[in-house]
Amino acid sequence: MLTEPELLAMPEDAYMNPAQLAYFQRLLESQRQILHDNMRLTSCHLHEQHDTPDPADRASQEESHGLELKTRERERKHLKSIAAALLRIGDGRYGYCEETGEPIGLARLLARPTTKLCLQAQERHERRERQFNH
């Protein structure tokens, strides 16, 4: 099993070789499992609601549950991006920018394994977003 230092020490011409793809697949599957576990815990936690006569305690409990649900919604969206990244591993597109076709880079993929854009394309995308949202 490849370690992160071994992954980073590989030559550039070994980019997205089977060992690297297996490393990222395990990383993504691990993240997916953690998210699924969190969702199960949230579901159990929400079913364990305690009836509290004190309105302040009840409000606090509802706020806590609301925050937990927002977190889980973000995690559900992240699960979709993990699934998409795993599909890209399967069809050979993983690690390459969707806009330019250039390698995304190992360091960027380690920081954000679900990314689809190289740094330059991401920066262009964010500039366009800022331009049109203001």
C-alpha cells in the first residue's frame, strides 16, 4: 500500500499510474465511509430527542439539531462529489482537469481529492463567479 510520501516521491511521468489511482480510490472510499457513519449517527441522535419542558432547553436542542442537519446536507453533497471522483478513477479521467485536460497535480489532489479542475482553471472559475455575482 502506497504512503503519501511515496506517492509524492514518484516521478512526474508516473502520474496517475495504477498505484496512485489505488491510493486515491482508498482515500475517497475512506472519506465516503466516514460520511456514511456520520449520517447514521445523526439519524440515531435525532431519534433520541428528549422531551424537555423548559422552552430554553428545547430551543437549544432544536438549534443543535438544525446545525447537525445542515452539516449532514453539506456531507450529502460531498458524497456526490466523492461518487463522481470514483467514477473518474474508473474511466481514467481522474487527476486531469475537466477544462484543460492538464494534470491537476498530486499535492492539489491530496488537499482536495474530489477536485475536477487544475489550479489555474479553478482560479478562472472563481474570478468569473465573483464577476457575475457582484
